[in-house]
Amino acid sequence: EGQLLESGGGLVQPGESLRLSCAASGFTFSSYAMSWVRQAPGKGLEWVSAISISGTTTYYADSVKGRFTISRDNSENTLYLHMNSLRAEDTAVYYCAKNQGGPPRFHYWGQGTLVTASS
Amino acid sequence: EIVLTQSPATLSLSPGERATLSCRASQSVSSYLAWYQQKPGQAPRLLIYDASNRDTGIPARFSGSGSGTDFTLTISSLEPEDFAVYYCQQRSNWPITFGPGTKVDF
């Protein structure tokens, strides 16, 4: 399975930016498409974004399109989520997940990092 | 966007009992439906993919069925560790969507 370790979460004011990272180990990161999925406190799961193996193809949920950017560095085995213009409704635990298939199911998940957008 | 509806919202059962969880899609997703289990404070875990295939290491008491718009996750005999929230997810079309979840508790 390997390991996925998210970082970069924290408390920010609405309108500010944040970059999440997901460090992958124990598997060939460059062979897997990846995704971010979030979960607001006490709520269900919401897919946020996905990126292809090479990074050339990306997908976004309408709720984050134009504000969030997914990217990856296969040389560093790291997935990123750049979040701009954060809103209170973006408050959630953000999970990175290893994809299978396309569109994907999520075969393996990290433990998540909490993002709180609040004044 | 494909909307997934799960029922019931909460299922109150005892260990040893059979659990039957339902997931309905607003349009056909063929067999491209997965089930996840999530326990408090933990990440979700993939149980079933493509409607009826158990992921690696998932016990045989978990089974999935269905196609098109109606799907079922069955836990044949509940173990104490099975009390959790279960989500369905479709991968037939972008955007990927999840159901709202079914909580299985005592």
C-alpha cells in the first residue's frame, strides 16, 4: 500500500491562501494518479480534485474550480493542493488518496490534515 | 452530477446480526460503484469496488451487489469492529460523488 502523509493544514482567515502537501512513500508514486478528498467536521466525504500520472490532466469539483490548483512533483514523490481565496465552507480535513481506474476509486488514503478558514 | 442517496441514514443492530445498506444513483453508473468504511478519527477504507469486488484483505462477511442505479452492501454477521459509517462512491462520470453515508451502530 505504501504511506501517504499530508501536511500544511492550519488556521487561516477567509480570503487567505494555503498549500497542502502529501508525501508518498513505499510505492511507485509516478505510476499512480492521485486525488484530494475533503470532509467537513461531522459531515460526509467530498471529492475535491484529481491529477493524472504525468500531471498534465487535472479535474476539479465545481466548488473549488478557479480557486484550488492540484499539482505533483514525481521527482519528490509529493502531491500538492494550492488553495486560494479560502472560504469558511472550505473548513475540512483534507485527505490525499491513491487512485485506481479513471474516473477513480480511492484505493489508499492518508490520515488527513485539518484546514480551518475562520476569522 | 450524479447524486447518490443512501438508506437508511442510521442502522441500529447488534453483533451477529445481518446489515443491509442501500445506495441509489440518480442515473445509471453501470457497475462503477465503491463502498468505504470510516471509523471515528480515521481515514476511509475501501471495502468493495466495481459493485461486487472485495478489496485486498477485506473479510468475506462484506459483500456488494447491484448495477445501474441500485446497489447493496451486505455485512453477513456484524463484528464489533464493523460499527462505523459506510459511504458509497460512483466513478462512472466526473465529478466523482459520494453518498451521504449510513451509520451502523448499536
